[in-house]
Amino acid sequence: MANDPIHQFHIAKWIPIEVGGLDLSFTNASAFMVATAVATGAFLYMTTSSRGLVPGRLQSISEMSYEFVASMLRDSAGSKGMKFFPLVFSLFMFVLVANLLGLFPYFYTVTSQIIVTFALALLVIGTVIVYGFLKHGFGFLKLFVPSGIPAMLVPLVVIIEVISFLSRPVSLSVRLFANMLAGHITLKVFAGFVTSLSAFGAIGVVGAILPLLMTVAITGLEFLVAFLQAYVFAVLTCMYLNDAVHPGH
Amino acid sequence: MFVTTAYAQEATPAPAEGAAHTEVAAEHGATQGVFPPFDTSTYASQLLWLAISFGLFYLFLKNVALPRIGGILEVRRDRIAQDLDQAARMKAEADAAVAAYEQELAEAKAKANAIGNEASNVAKAEAEAKRKEVEAGLDQKLAAAEERIAGIKASAMSGVGAIAEETASAIVESLVGGTVERSEAAAAVKAAAE
């Protein structure tokens, strides 16, 4: 088990629940989803409870994340896109905190499950489609017909645009999922080298120094990846929402 | 396969997962070899708990946390704007005070100059008047003196004639002997003087 890099992704039922043949058990993954939501919500709530005019360090973190996401959304979707701010902020904070929590030893990485990232990506694309049609009606379909192309090319371009639109939820979810999965497997493999090499006595211990250094370096890199993937997810969400707000490019 | 054999050999479950894990291993016996993220039997549970946790998280942020942070930022922005306004107002007041002070200073200077000019003008005029008075007095005295000199000169000149007559008659008396008529001597003197 110590050297199995896949073991960390196994889902363990903590409270078995079954409704109509569906397995809805409360698992370790569920626990970390709840932990992510509660920890983030509690942090944002408690750090701002004093409503300090001059913010403390923790209140600054909350305010900076607020302004960070707000400026990201305003830059890509304009002030009309600000109605989606709670959604983008929730997605960003949820993914970020889930990624970061996953870096603790023995903690479950919620975002290493394709179904979770795919559900979040579908939420984004679903919001884009529903809002786009509600707001613009069939004018939303102008999204697939960029202005200023020769009439001959229109069918080809429309096909390409539709394919690229449909691949968005896939790329959005697989990017996050694959990054978290690969990072954690790499980390586990290098850490596994350390323990298996040091089992071979003194020479093995010396040989284990390199994988140990790699493990430390990759841990640092994973913190960067955790933030970066949350940021990428949020930025792409903003750009897709921009299509819903302003369909004609 | 490295993965599956390693998993099968697993004897001790991870501490965080505890006793529940052995039960799971038993229950998921059928899907033992499936890569966990692709194990569809866990999808329903994951989707449900994601919907619950993310849904509540979204509602909490939307209705409680974000309005609060937004409110804090807005209050701060208003406060800063208000402070800047106040600073601008105070600066304007200070500028007005400086301007008023400078104006007063300029007025006072102008007033002082006016008073100085007036005083010097008055003094000049007085001096001029006095000078004219004195000059007029001097002119008068000069005229009087010239008149007196003319009088004296005239009387002296008339005295010269008498002296010349007397001298002439005396010279004639002593040279010729006898007397000379006073009128004759006078006529001779007069002729000689012309």
C-alpha cells in the first residue's frame, strides 16, 4: 500500500446511504467537499466579522481574493458580467481550497475525481447556455458565426465553432482533473522511491536523497499548480460567461 | 500489474480512512481493478455531495459573505473619498485665508504709501509756500533798498552840483579875485558836467 500511487484516490464509504438502488454514501470524498465548503465559508465569514476599516492580515486575504476575482471577471466579461460574480468567486474558492487541502498528507483531493471537475464545468457551460438563450434568444447562436468572414467559409467556421464550444466542458474539466491526478501520483511515486530505496541499507539511504529532494521540490510545485489550476478554471469561466453576456464577437 | 497487486497486498488501511476502508474494499470488490476516478459506482454519491456542499457554499457566499466583504470595501472607498473631500475643502480654506491675508497686506502697503505721499506732498507744499513768502519778503526788502540807494544817489548827485559850484566859485575867487554870481557858477558847472 505504501507504494501504491493510486491508493490515495480510492473512495472510502464512511456512512453508507442507499436510496432506490443508488449509492449515495457519505464518503471520504464527500467529507472533503463539505470540509472545503465549510472551511472556506468560515474563513471568509470570520475574518470579516470585525468589518475593520483598516483590515488585519486575515481580513486582507478575504478582501484580496474578492478583488482578485472581481477584477478578473470585470476584465474579461465587463461590468455586465458582474452578476455572475458569486458563481465565479464560489468556483474559484472551492477549487482552490479543494486543491490546497488535497496537498495535506492523508487528505482526499476532491478535484482529482473527473466527475467532480466535469460537474463543475457543466455548471459553467450550463449557465452560459441558459443565460445566453434567456438573454439573447436565438441571437445567442451568433456566437457560432463570427462576423466578417466570407459566406463560403461560414458552414466550415460554424462547424469548428460548435465543436470548440462542445469541447469546452471537456477541456475545462480534464485540465483540472489531470493536473491534480498527475501531480499527486508523481508526488507519491517519488516519495515511494525514498522509502523503498532506504530499505536497502546505507547505500539505499544515500540513493534516496535525490528522490527526497525531488519530493520536496514537487510539493512546492504542486502548491503553484493548485493555485494556477484554480486560477485557470476561473479565468476560463469568465471568458465563457463573456460569450453569454456578449454573444456577437 | 503493479497497481493491482500492490492494492491487493494492502494489509493496513491509511490512518485517516480508518476502519471504514476495509469495508469499502470488500464492498467495491467487483470494481477493485477500476481506476478510482473512472469508477462509475461512486459517481452518484459524489454528485450528490458536490451538489449539497457546493450549493450551500454558493448560497452562503452569495447571501452572506460576499455582500459583507463588498460592504466593507465600499465603506472604505466612501471613507477615503470623504477624507479626500475634507482635505480638499481644508486646503481651499487655507488658500482662501492666505489670499485674504495677502490682499490685506497689499491694502495696508498701499495705504501706507498713500499716507507717506500725502505727508510728503503737504510738507513740500508748506516748504514751497514758506520759501515764496521769504522770497517775496526779500524782494520787497531789495526793492526798498534799491529805492533808498537811488534816493541817496540822487541826493548825492544833487550834492555834487552844489559842491562843484562852491568849489568853482572858490577857485575863481582865489585865482581871479572878486566874487562870482552863484547862478553863473551853477550854469558853468552844468555845462562842464554835460
